[in-house]
Amino acid sequence: MNIKIVAFMFILFVTSFFLYTKDIMAKMITADDLSYITEQYPPFNYEEKGRLKGITVDLLDEIRKKLNPESNSSRIRLVKWTVGYQTVLKEKNTVLFSVVRTPERENLFQWAGPIAPIKIVVIARKDRPLKINSLNDLTGRKVAAIRDDIGEQILIRGGIKREAITIRENAEDIIRMMEAGTVDAWAYEETAGLWLIKHTAANPGNFQSVYGLQEGELYFAFNRNAPKKVVQSFQQALNYLKQEKALNGFSVYENVFNYYLKPRYVKDRITNEQVIQMVDRTASDFAYDAPGTIQKINVGEHPYRDKDNHSFYVFVYDTEVTMTAHGDNILLVGKDFKGVTDVNGKAFRDEIVAKAQQNGSGWEDYVYTNPDESGLYYKTTYFKLIKGSDGKTYIVCSGKFKDKP
């Protein structure tokens, strides 16, 4: 055989074997094999006394344990935001957290989340008050932002010229510049910014949020070329940590979140009247066909779980405080919730069942999660005692999230 042909076939074999092996190895990569990168962004991820902690750090450890019970603590590099951001853009098996998911970044990464709600604001000194009603009011002001941060993106998107923004690579430099009066304001996430000011500024009480720029959600951002199956399994594990309730009635997510941040109010687009209508309609369906209605609720069928707003759904207890049906989380069905409380220690399910049996219907307030967003929220639920077509007694419920009182 011609020696050139032999050489060509050998090269072809080696190349094919290399590509095959590379493909097999790629398929074997797990969440434990990824390199995780973060920054000082409290209370979501930060270093304190030489130890990394925070909402996202704790959730990451729980996700990895869910995917692999023998997993050790996550390998996390704490770097400046710009360094981490550029690294995950370029290096394949890397993950950056916590990252605000924005239109500008959507196609730059793969995403898993959401982790937590955030609010980007303008922070200024109280003794040099700024009156800001729009981004135009920042024109002519010296405003600062972290390089590649969402604050910088919002300012530029809002018409502030890049050259007019004081860009730095860490928050401490900006805080000191604000103290010295060399910049007037800082565009940054409110909770993290005020926490960093508290631990950096000589007089933390002299700083305040003066204008809200944008609300959003934090995510894990994976390099675009990271294995998609790993990202999908990571997302599924996070979803499970949010939905599955332990014996104490809390999900892992609720426990982690409540340790660092307290619940918040939110303006819900659902009205009290809509909630009552949802319960009344479901009560009528129970009177006609209780078993069929329970089945439809448990598969999340509209209208028992609103097709446009997944936080608007029906759930049903029996008189023993056992969950009979749930339009959003099938994992809760069949569980006994007697004596189980929310994060503030309120046994709200017992209250709902007891008040329904005593008064027939009413409202109950408590703290709960939102399936469409991250975090813990104040919620109010309307309940009604009914008789089903099967002769059994049920308490039909639906709720909405509460605005500030």
C-alpha cells in the first residue's frame, strides 16, 4: 500500500479518535467539574473572615449536593467583577454569579435561576442631596459605576455618555470618591451597595438611595459553550430546592433566603376581586365534579393556574390541614401541614382551616414564595369552606402578593 495513503489513514484515525474521546469527555462533565467565579456582592456572595458565604454561595452548595450527594464544597474564585465577567465570556466550563439577566447579556451566557430579586438605584450622600426624577437629571453630574456592571449598562442605555461616567473596577474606590466629593452619585444594586457602604465608609449613615433605575433578577451565568445538559440539570436542581418542602414546611431555598434577607412587599397586578372570583368559580366546579376538578388543579390547568400569571393559582386543603390540590406545586399534594409555619413562625394553614370552619370564608396574611420571581414575599389569601360533589368538605384558596400597607 502506498505509504502516503497509510500515513493519511493513520492521521484520519488519530483525529477521529481524538474527536470521539473529546466528545465523550464533554458528555461526562458535571456541575462538580465547572469552575465557579464570583465577586464581593453581599448579601448574595461575599467573603467574611476568610470564608465565602451569602445566598448564592449557600444555594450553589445545596444545588451541587442535590446533583451529587458526595459533592464537596464548591470551588469558587473571588475576583473583581470585571475579571470574572470577562473570564466567563471566554473560558468554556466556567460560571459567574450573581449576574443580573438583561437584554444586553441574554445571548452572551447560558442562564440558571432566578436566585433573588434586586433593585438598581442611584446612591448619593445625604449632605449633598440630589433631586432626581429621571436619568436626564444626572446630566452634568459626576456619576460612577463598576465596569461591565448593570449600573453602567443602564446609564448608557438611558442616554448618559460613556465618557461622562466615572468607571472603576471595585466598589471601595467609588465609595471613597463619594466620601471625598469627587463623584456625586453611584449607580448600583441597592442592597449590595448599602451593605458595602456600611462596611467601607467612615459615616455610612450619610448615604441613601435617591432614585430607582431598574428592578431585575439575579442568575447563575454559564459560559455559552458549557454543556447544555449540565446547565439544564443545574436549573432542575434549583427548581427542586424551591419547591420541595421539608418536614418543617420550608424549602431549602426559603431557609437560605430568610437567613440573609427578610420578606418584601410587591405591587401585584391581581386584584382582591379576581382572587375571590377564582375561589368562587373553583367552588362551583367542586360542587359539580370534585374529583375531576382536583385532577385539573393538580396538573396546573387554566383557569386554576392562570396561563399568563403563574403566581395566580388555586390550592385546596381538607379539614385536617392536608393539601388536597395545588395548581402550582404538585409536590405539596398529600402533605400534612398541621402546625407548619411560615418563616415568621405563623401557622397560617391552621389559621385558614380553623377560620373557614368557623366563619365560612375570609382572608389570611403570611409570607410565601412567588413562582414567577425569586425571594420571599408578603401574601394574602382568600379562603372558602365548601362541599364537594363527593360529599367531602374542602377549603378552597387563592391569593395575591401584598403591597406596602
